[in-house]
Amino acid sequence: MAHEIASYGFCIVPRAEFEALESLDGYGGKNDDLDRANAAALKDRAARWPGAFVLYDPAADDEGLLLCGDDPAELSREALTFID
């Protein structure tokens, strides 16, 4: 299931890896300040929700799909309900 969600461009990573993000690719890396600001805003959103894993779209901005939880397979299933 995680492979299926990855085919849509989403990532599921441990929270510590997510919190270490310095920028997002939402604007193709053309505006590093904006990419860093989007990553910071996305991390602020994620901080409101518990869970050991985070599902997010690295190509989106700070308003992209974001799910947090303890089961990567469940995060994948939930994300697919938004896509399908």
C-alpha cells in the first residue's frame, strides 16, 4: 500500500525525519525562502497531531495533504480515500 501512495508522489516518513525537513519542493526549488517557509508551516501543522509517522506531499506547499499516525499502512489507506 505504501508503494501505491508513493506512485502519487506522497512520502510516508518517521516523524523525526519529517521534522528534519529544511524545505519542500512545492515551487521546484526556485524560491528557497518560500520552500523553507512552506516546510516550517507544514511542520507546524503536523505538530498538532500525534503519531510516529507523517504522510505528506513533498511537491506541494504548506497546504498540501498531511496525515499523521502510528500505522503507515493506515495512513496510505486514508490518503487514497482523498485521491480516488
